[in-house]
Amino acid sequence: MAGTQNTAGDTELRVGLVGYEFMGAVHSQAWRTVNRVFELPAHATMTAICGRDEAKVAAAAGRLGWAEHMTDWRELVGRDDIDLIDICTPGDSHAEIAIAALEAGKHVLCEKPLGNTVGEAAAMAEAAARARPRGIAAMCGFNYRRVPAVALMRELVLAGRLGAIRHVRATYLQDWLNDPQFSLVWRLRRDRAGSGALGDLGAHIVDLAQFVTGQRLTGVSGMTETFVRERPLPVDGRAVGLGSAAARGRVTVDDAALFLARFDGGALATFEATRYATGRKNCLRMEINGELGSLAFDLERLNELEFYDATRPVGEQGFATVLVTEEQHPYLSAWWPPGHLLGYEHTFTHQLRDLLEAIALGREPAPSFAEALNVQLVLDAAERSANDGAGWITIAPVVLPIPA
Amino acid sequence: MAGTQNTAGDTELRVGLVGYEFMGAVHSQAWRTVNRVFELPAHATMTAICGRDEAKVAAAAGRLGWAEHMTDWRELVGRDDIDLIDICTPGDSHAEIAIAALEAGKHVLCEKPLGNTVGEAAAMAEAAARARPRGIAAMCGFNYRRVPAVALMRELVLAGRLGAIRHVRATYLQDWLNDPQFSLVWRLRRDRAGSGALGDLGAHIVDLAQFVTGQRLTGVSGMTETFVRERPLPVDGRAVGLGSAAARGRVTVDDAALFLARFDGGALATFEATRYATGRKNCLRMEINGELGSLAFDLERLNELEFYDATRPVGEQGFATVLVTEEQHPYLSAWWPPGHLLGYEHTFTHQLRDLLEAIALGREPAPSFAEALNVQLVLDAAERSANDGAGWITIAPVVLPIPA
Amino acid sequence: MAGTQNTAGDTELRVGLVGYEFMGAVHSQAWRTVNRVFELPAHATMTAICGRDEAKVAAAAGRLGWAEHMTDWRELVGRDDIDLIDICTPGDSHAEIAIAALEAGKHVLCEKPLGNTVGEAAAMAEAAARARPRGIAAMCGFNYRRVPAVALMRELVLAGRLGAIRHVRATYLQDWLNDPQFSLVWRLRRDRAGSGALGDLGAHIVDLAQFVTGQRLTGVSGMTETFVRERPLPVDGRAVGLGSAAARGRVTVDDAALFLARFDGGALATFEATRYATGRKNCLRMEINGELGSLAFDLERLNELEFYDATRPVGEQGFATVLVTEEQHPYLSAWWPPGHLLGYEHTFTHQLRDLLEAIALGREPAPSFAEALNVQLVLDAAERSANDGAGWITIAPVVLPIPA
Amino acid sequence: MAGTQNTAGDTELRVGLVGYEFMGAVHSQAWRTVNRVFELPAHATMTAICGRDEAKVAAAAGRLGWAEHMTDWRELVGRDDIDLIDICTPGDSHAEIAIAALEAGKHVLCEKPLGNTVGEAAAMAEAAARARPRGIAAMCGFNYRRVPAVALMRELVLAGRLGAIRHVRATYLQDWLNDPQFSLVWRLRRDRAGSGALGDLGAHIVDLAQFVTGQRLTGVSGMTETFVRERPLPVDGRAVGLGSAAARGRVTVDDAALFLARFDGGALATFEATRYATGRKNCLRMEINGELGSLAFDLERLNELEFYDATRPVGEQGFATVLVTEEQHPYLSAWWPPGHLLGYEHTFTHQLRDLLEAIALGREPAPSFAEALNVQLVLDAAERSANDGAGWITIAPVVLPIPA
């Protein structure tokens, strides 16, 4: 197993991060913070950051707090003094890096979606399954599981507080593509991103819906759309704005994806992911209705959870806005007093807390690559349905190792 | 044309109401109120109420303010001193009563859904089309069009304030069937109600979505479910409660219906109607996202409309909660000062205002039976899709008279 | 006692209304509705409406549904066929009309504030106390007590669900004077209205705070302000708008009034009444914090009550938004199904329900004139404090008959 | 001036922190983060942390990321290799440490309230004024000024978007003293904390109200209360819970403080600070009503600002919920994409950004000690008014140096 024991019996992990853009910066903030807030049996050292552009990665190392920088991820993966590889690159390189790291005996944290195709994700899950017996941990970065309010949702559902689940409705709405002059960034190219709103946003709500209910989606019927089919090409890799005279290219991913679904426990669900919901900036909402109660969450108010408890006297029933900042709430005992809010970045710190703890205790971290493959299978089924008149597509459970 | 002119040149309309339960009571409140609040060129008289149970309809007449009561709707329709028939019965009798009334030269206001089947609705729309040249008005009671906030939504959309519409998401959530011991009332029997949540709740959101956008739904992919398939039979026509030992019968309608859809203007939509959304009592929500802005409405806060205007400076953009109680707002100039709320029943008073005005001015009231038939066609397509693996069903526009 | 018994043993009450403006119209809607919705042991007949302008009152009678109209309130009060006088005039005529009516043996419903001065209010309370032994009922129209959510607040407080009360914060915010060109209507003249925001808005929150807590205010420290001291005079009794060249007059009442207070049970309170809170249209908010829980209400969302129950498990505590539309809630069993909202006018219908029931059962209706006098004493103390450097003013309980 | 220039021309500041409890931990998180997120002309090094308990401060140094630890603040202040002293101790030691540090030529950041008495605060302000000409910066830690939504409020007010201000209502509500068995911690002892809710919570809202409006409070009328006058003494310095048999001591500070106030621009204000508002955890709310618009903020939803713009067309006016996460918003360009929330701790990072920038550029940071003294004068006036029958107390402006 990667990592060493220190004299106090704690695990020491030397981390190498690949990618220094938005995700790299957020992960760095989490690595800087996790051991300063949580008492954990594992300690991380920010050893090296890796990216293709030497100047940029050097600047990032200084700014973000990494001891060294490198430009070749293969070299990083090959280093003896690295125990864990954190992958924050676009989806098209996930599989190659992750599989190499796992085979090199490194723990891996990989951003979602796991791979750009089901095939890639399956290969990654296989690699993780092969590495597991050697004590190697692989985790996919579905950070929103670590919003305290989301973790509380799951606690309440698994404790039976909602009874039988009837409905899930989940949306992840953004609006940054609303402007038709916004340029053709990598997220709009199938070869880089794999898919559009479906993979970027839909992946989160599919994962959360299964995480919170503890149930599996068994089938979907979907619909996708690309509202704006041509966009200005970025100039020097940067987005260009309104009225640009830049050359134009074709958008090869979906702008929006909607699907109906069923859970193995009998619940019905709607999912919607879009980048055209004007005014909704990061609006991941999920509501769950059960026989005994309901829960509703909105990422734009991530410190709150709405809980309707139908076992209360009728005249007092209502959606209670629980401010999820009490020390009794998941992850909260390490933070500030009640009523002092957490933000987006804390979900990444919590993710690392769970990862470090799992590694130190020899447990498999969640979500595993197999779970992330399952999410990919759901998205793939939704896309295939959308391409084929919205007909119902059944989703098989992930079985690993994949039978020959 | 039914109705007479009085000496002041105003139209006098003598009204006969069929049905005295919940809907009959709400309509009565609206008939009692409409001419006391609105200055209108037509005046209604509450001439007679009709229902099958003599004792009950007699009591209702006294309580609700009708001059006479009767037990035979055919007799009511045959009276010379009746100008307008208001139909508040369950769906299975709508077609017969409405067609007879139209043929007898009476104006008709008919509760939604128009008929229990597309065939019935089509026959009704044909009858209305035949009656129209004789100055006979037929209107379907989609009362939620008359929520001032909904009317304001339509005004803003039609004024181009949202630009091109990208998304509509509409839900109508209730929870009264959550209790599996709630009994098998008429709304749960296909022979009486035609369908379940789909026809009762789905009809409203389909109508509103088309009304507010001014666009037509062109296709759907749907899913329905009946969560509780057997329920206690009512005793003496009344619902029985928890733990009843009553005989049980089969629920023959859907408990919930969900569908994806497309508008002829290119927007995508999700629709969900259910009676199992614990804690959601009358939660009709509709959000519309367009290129230039968004609108969101919730019937449980019916005096409010949320408007996001993306043409404002970025730093000031936000969903504005407009309290729709200003005299500049639809229907409001006749009511109370700003900030003094209206309720559910006012939508029916507004409906009558529009109906009376249309009759007096010789205009066709909206929604016409043809529009209501169109709603039925959408619901029928959703149901057929649900019965056939969620495959896409295209919806043809209503053409009247229906070609031979 | 005024009123007669009919053959069914129910009380028949013939009503005379004085005033036909806004309040007269709202009261009329309530009189038209109360016996059509509630099963009551008393029935009201809308016998006559009275106002000084013959043409206007005649039109009002027709529109609002009164059988007759008159121009002399003394004549109305003198009629043998009138059992109840409903006073909807400006405050300067309340005392004269109410005392005459009580002395003539009529029941009286009088709009708030009871009188324009403490002296007037005291005389009215004395008259009511003298009339009471003869079975004559006198009630002051603090209609917001009849918002179902407010009645529910009181039920919960009196049932001990909040424990010891620590804090009350009450605001009644409007914004219609924000425009300095809005004209000098009667409500801005001390001789007609008695006071400004203090008496018009402050009266409601003082009454509600005492009603809901069941406690009495024992002292206050206050502050008032008139932001705009001169305004255009109305032309022909109508308000004039922006930029008017009309002659100007002095505003002789307060624009805003704020005061701190203590309850006899030990709670602290803040009160604020203003007509300059831009964007707040009818924003009567009241929050109560007790040892065991809290309640919060907002008149702009009058169908909702927020209840925080601190006896619940810590991790589930939150303000629950109770939609006060269940048949278990006060006044609701007579209305529509759950989730179907009521509005402003329903509070007046509920007020009449309580008044009719009290009269039929021989009980004293609440709030009595003595209770309304108490409200006036609080407002008077606030005003005196404001005029004297905000020093503390102690408020004595009302004792009737007033000792010689 | 303390601090050195590095070869890049940036200022290098070596920081010593006094205090390692809650405030020390939050400040540490901010010191660790500020230079990793913001591009600044000054860089901080976390040189030493100081506290009286050797074991605890040693542990804190390791956990929080300080290079060294010490137990004597005088020694810290005397070190040549320290440029800035950050004071996070209880209020009773602020004056002594801050004055010594300033005299030793160190920049000082001091937590609020500045001192425990007006005398202490005045001495500190004098010391800061004396140090200023030597390039020494002194700042008081009113961190809530650095909530982006609060900074945006100020921008909008100062840009004239509200016009003349009429009303401010500010509350800071917590509920942690609700339990009468909660023990007598240092915050409940006048000798340590100076005052109770007034100084702890009231200080924030007084500062914010003046900061956001750009106006000065000129007078107050106040009221305070101590609801629970005896509490169990802490055992070993730790709070004890319900039912404790511990010895009891007297609470010597206020539990709640309320006051009315006037601004020099003519606006009226209410302030309320309490630790007994059940269900309100960290509920700092401030609403400002002006002639042209209103703003409302709630710290429990700190990423949002409500803005009512009364210059919009009447039919579209409403409180817009601005999600303050756009790069156009204060402090936001350094953080995550739109819709990705910040939390409580970010206000401290922003505070350091502003402090570092001010030091590097040679500007006086805000709020200065003189501004913090002004807050103290307001609180002192409120307390004196409360002790003297709520009579009005006029507040003089701060003039420094204080005239002999």
C-alpha cells in the first residue's frame, strides 16, 4: 500500500496533482486545509503539481502551495516519493492517467465524470478492482456527496425517515451558455469533454440521487438538445465574448439533457441538466418524496436542508429549513459554531477527509470507480434513448470484474 | 345568442349550475362576487342549481345562493329562462351535458378536463364550433390562467421579455393519496374520472405551459405509475380513513404521470403530476427560461411571481419576487390596495369576468373547447407513450371542424 | 338584545353599514359571504348602507349588495329594523356613531383604531360596558386576528409550545408615502385620522402582539418622524400625483413610529410602523421567540406560519413553513381543500363569523372595546414618549367602568 | 514601517497571532489562504502563535500552521522578526496588547469589540493615531464588512441607488443562551467580556449600519435585559450542560439589548442583539429603506443580497435575490465561478486581503481604531440609556487626538 507510517502510527501520504485550472485550484485549497481542520489518522503533503505548460504550472505551484512542479504526468506517476495521484484534467485523459497510477501502486482520486466513455470508465473500474487487493484506493470526485446537507439527507433516508420513496426530482441548472457568442471552450467539444451538460452536470445529479436514496436507477427515457450549434472558436485558448469576429466551430456536445427514470425501489424520477437556465447559476436541486416525509436541497443554499416530516401532527407539518451547521451534522464538528456557513470549497475538504480516513483505515473509499462507472452507464443510457426517440433503455448493474 | 339586453344596454345572463360539491361551491362564490367587484357589460343571475340528490341540492341552493334547485340536468338545459350552463360535475358527464346545452343554445362553461376521452372532447369541440356562429360561447374552466401572476407571466413572455424560450419545467404536486388507506373515491376510477393525476393535475400544467408561452407542444415521452393498486371502497360514498376494514377495490387510474416534451418554438419541457408528493399540497410550479430572462411561479404563493431579467447589469441580476397586487397587474384594479392578497377562489371570479365580458362583446372566450381538446390530445399522447415504453409520440394540431 | 329568533331558533340580524369606501367594500364582501360559507346560529341581512354622498352611496348599495341606502347615520341608528351597526368611516366619527348605536340598543362592529383619542376610545368602552348587560355586543375590527396563521400562532403560544416568551418583534411596513408628491389625503391629517402610521399600522401590531402572546404591554419608549412635512392638497378629494402644482398643506401626523416595549410576562419587544419602507407593501411581520420555540408570520404570505420547535432533535430543528390550509387549522374547515389559499378579505369574513357566533350565543365578542382602548393607551404612551425624548412611559391596565 | 520589501518589490510581513481558540483558528485559516487566492503586493508569513497554555498553544501551532509558538505576548511583541500582531483574545486584554504592539512599531489587527470600555478603546485609538505617522497600520476586525453582499450593499448605497435613507433595521440574533443550564462562560462575565449581547453582537450591527449607509448614528434610546441571572460555573474552564450540580455564579452582562437610533442623514433605526432568539443561530439581518429602493441582507444566507429598485416599472418591481457570486461583485473575481458559494471564513480572508493591500500601499486600513471607538461610543450610549429609563442619549463624533 502507498503511504508510510510515521512514528505516531499515522499514515503519511505524498500527493501529486495533475491539472492546475479551476479544479486544480479547488483541490489545492482542500489539500492545504484538510489536516488543519480535521483530526485524521493520515497526513497529506503537497509534493508536486503537474501540467503541460511549464510557466503556468510553475506559477500555480507557487500560488497554490505545491513544493514542486512538473510537466509530464508519466514522470509524476513514476516517482517513488508520490503516494497518491489527484487527477483534475479534462475527461479525455482520466483513463490513461488513472490506470497508469493504479498500476504504479498509487492511490487515485479522479475528478468526475470518471471517463469520457463507458469503455474508458469500465477500464478504470477494472484497474481499480485489480489494485484494490494490493491496498490501493481509488475514488471518484463526486464532491457534492460531501455537502453536509446532502450527507444529512442520506442519513435521514437510510434511517427510514421518508419510508418508501415515491419520487425524486433532480435538476442541475446553469446558464453560462445562454450567450450565443460565448466561445467554443473544451467543455463543448465531444473529443475533450465526452459530453456536455449530461456528463458535466447530469453526472452529479445521477450520483447524488443514487447516493441519497441508496437505490439504483434501472432505466431511463431521455431527450437532449444543442440550442446553439456553432460558436466562435477561442483565441489563444481563452473564451471570447460577445460580437467576436473569431472563426466559428461546431458544438459537438449537448447543451441540455432531460430524462425520466425509475429506481429499483419503485420510485419515479426526473433529471434535467442544462447550461441555458437563465438566472440559475449553480442550481443543483433535489427533492425526494417518501411515504413518511420529504427532503429538498438546493446547492445555491447549500447550508440548508428542507425536511417535511409527515409523522408530525397535521396542523404543524411543514417544510422545516434545517440550517445544517450544528456539530451534530455531518462534517460540522470540526468547523465553526452553529449558524456560521460553509461554502463550495468545503465539499472538497470533506472529500479528502473521507479519502484520507479510508486509506488510513484500509477501507475502500466511496464513490469507488465502480460506482462512478454505474453513473456513466446511466448517462450513456440516457444519451442512447435521446438518440433513439426517447424509448426506454434498461440499465444493468455493474459487475466487476467484467465477465469475459 | 343566449342572454338578453337590459335597458342600460347590458347583457343579462341567467345561470344554471350543474354540480354542488367542491367545484360547485367555488363557482357559486365566483358567481356571487363577479358583478359586485368588476364593472362589466354583462350581469349574471344565479337562477338554478342542479344535482341528482334532491335533499343535498336543496340545501346547496340555500347555502350557496341559487334561487331554485332541480335534479334533472336535461330539464335545466331545456328551460327558456336559462342562458348559461356551468358544468361542475365529474368528467364522465361533461360531454353529454355540454353538447346538449350548446345545442339548446346555451352558453357553456365546463370544468376541466373537457371530457374523459379524446373522443368526448373532440365531440364537445365540434359542438362548440357548430354553436359559435350562432353567438354561443363555450369556455373550459382552466381557472389557473386567471391567477394574476400567471396572466402577468404571459404578458411578459408575449412582450418578448424572455426572448427565445429554452426550457419549461412544470410540476403539479399534491399528496392526498399518500395514505394507502385513503379510500377509492371517484377520482381513482377510470370510468368516472377518465384518468388520475394526469387528467386532474397534468391538464392544468399542460394548459398553462401553452398559455404562458403562446407555443404548442409537439411531442411527448411519458411514464405513469399507480403506487397503491387497491384501496378500501368508500362507505356510503364517503372516504374512509386509516385502518378501515372496508371492502377493497382496484385503482384504475394513474397515481403519477411524468413526461418530457418539446414546444414548436424549440423549447424543452418536463411535466410531472402526482398525488404522492408528501408535503406538497397544491404545488403547481412552472419555471420558464428564455434567452433574456426567466419566470417562476408557485401556486402555493399565488400572489408572487419571480422574474429574472438578464438585460439588467450583471451585478444586480437576481430573481425578483414581484408581489402581484398592484393596480397595474392583471385583474387587480378591481380589488384591494397593493399588498392585500388574493386567494384561490379569486381565479374563478376572474374566469367569470372574462367569460361575461367575452359574451357581452361577442368575442370567443378562451380557453375554447378546441384549446381544451388540444390539452386532452397532449395528455392522451403522454398516456400512450407511457403504455408503450416511453417512445416519442407526435401531437398534431387541433383542426376544427374535424375533417371527415 | 338586538336581533330576532327565526323559527329554526337561529338569530336573524339586520345590518346597517356606515361607510362605502375601501373598508365598506371589504366589509360588504364579508357580509355577502359569511353565511354562505360558515354554518352559523345567526344569519345576517344586508339591510342598509349609509354615506354622506347620496349618489355615491346609492351606487355603492347596488354594487355591494345592500337593500337600501341612506345619507344620515343618525336615521340609520334610529331604525327599528336594524340590529347591528357596522362602522367603516374615518376615525373621527367612530365615537359619536358607536355610542349612539349602543345607546339605541344596536350591536356594533367598529373599525380600528377605536377612536381618534384615548378620551374617545374610553367613552366608547364605557358605552359598551353599559350596553353589555342588555345583551348588546360591541367589537372592534382588528381583522388580522382572524388570519388563520395568526390564530394558529395564538393557539400554539397558549398551549405552551414556546415556553416563556423572551422576544417579540413586530413591524408593519408600507411604502405608499414614499413619493413626496403623493397628496395630503385624510389619513395624513390629525383632525381626521388621529395619528399616522402609529394609529393606522401600529394599532394592528400592538393588538396582535398582545393577542398572540396573551400578555399585556406594560411600558414603552418611542420615537416618531414625519419625513415629508408638506404635501400637495387633494383636488376634489382625490389624491394628486407627481409634479402636481396643487396648493400644499402641512402633514400633521407621523410618517413612521418606532418603539421598544416590555410585556408583563417579561418579554422585550420592538415595534415599527411606517409608510416609507420602499418595497414593503403590506408587510406586517411578527416573530416571537420563546424558551421552547419560535413563531414567525408575514402578512404578505398570510397562508404560512413559520414554527421552530426547539424540543425536536437538534439535527432536525428548523423553521417549518406550515401552510395553514388544513381543515385542522382555525377557520379552515369551511373553506377549500389543503393548499388552496385564502386572501386578505377572508379575515373579514372570519371576523363576522366570530361576531355572529358570539351574538347568537350571548358571549362577548373579542376584541371588546375595552381591549381596543388598551391598544389606544399603548399607542398614546408611545407617542408621549416620542414627544418627550424617548423616556419610558408606564401603561396602566384598562379598568372599566372607569373609576370616578 | 514594519515589514520588508522583497526582491520583487512586494512587502513581506511576519505575523504573530495572540489567541488560539475559535477566533485564532478562523484567523489562521485566513492567513493560510489569503496569498494563495488573491494576487497581492504584500505576503504574509505565519511566524508565531502565542497563548498562555503551553501545551495547547503548541498543539495549535502544529494544527493551524504556525512556525513557532510562545506563551508570553510581551515577548512576541518584542521580537524583531515580527511585523504584525493579530489579536484574537477576549476583550479584556485587547488594549494592553494592542497599545504595546503599536508602540513597538508593529501593525495591529485587533478583534472587535476594540476594548471592553470606552476608555480602553479611546486609549487604543490614540495609540493608533500616534503610530500612523510612522506608517503603522491598525485595523479592527469587523469581518462582516467583508461579506461580498455587504460590500455590495455599501456600493449601491454610496452610488445613490437608494436615494435618501429613511429606515435601517438591524438585528443580530443568536440562541445559545436559551438553555438556562448553559454555564457561565467568560462571555457572560463583565470583567472579561465588557458587555454581553450588546458588545458581542450589537457591535457588528452598529458597525455595519454605519459602514453601509456611510452615515453616523447621532443618538439612541435603549433597553437591556438579563433573562437568566445565575448560571452554573464552568468546570475546568469548560461549559457544563443541562442539570449540572455545579456551583452557580452571577451573570454580569446583558442577555439582550435593543435600541432605537437616528442617523445624521435623518434615517431612523432599530437595533436588536440577543442570545435568546430560539432558532436564530447567527441571524444578522439588516434592511435599509430609501426613497429609491431597499436592500436586505441575512448572514444566514450570506451569498445573497435582496435589492428592490423602485425606479423599475411598477409592475416589475420586487425584491431581487442577487446571488453575490459574480466576478463583478466585491472580492469575487479571485474565487470560484458564479453560483459557487463562499462561507463565513472567507470574510476573514477578505479582511486580510484589504489589510495587506492597505499596508503595502501605505493607506490606512478600515475600519480604523477610531471607527471602532465610535462603535463603542454608540454601544456605551445605548447602555447608559438602558440604565436610565431609555431616555435619549446624544452621541458625539470621535475626534482624535482626543483634546486635552
